[in-house]
Amino acid sequence: MKVKCPQCEEIAELGDDFSYVRCSHCSLDMTYGEYVKFIAYKDAKYSDILGDYANDNEGITSGTLDEW
């Protein structure tokens, strides 16, 4: 699957099992979890996606970026 590289903004590859994100243009190589955090830190409008990683978020806020 193709995604936008958070470093160079070229096309990066997302593993079929969501285990990695790799960019051949800038040599980015990270796990999908690291990719999500990187995107959230880079652009505040995406910070709410970190809540998707909470086990049970009913009645609980997703927290701040620093807590992740």
C-alpha cells in the first residue's frame, strides 16, 4: 500500500500487515505505530488518531502527545 512519507512527502510503502513504513527516497524505515506518532506530532490536526491506540477509550481522553 502507498502512503505519504512524513519526512520528504514522496510516496512511501506501507507493509500489507501494517508492520512497517519505508520510503526509498529518503531512507525512512519505521514501524506503523512510529509512523502514526510521527504524523501526529508533525501536524496537530492528526493528533486525535492517537486515541485509536488506546485499549479502552470510553470515558477516557486520548491524552496529550507527550503522554504517547
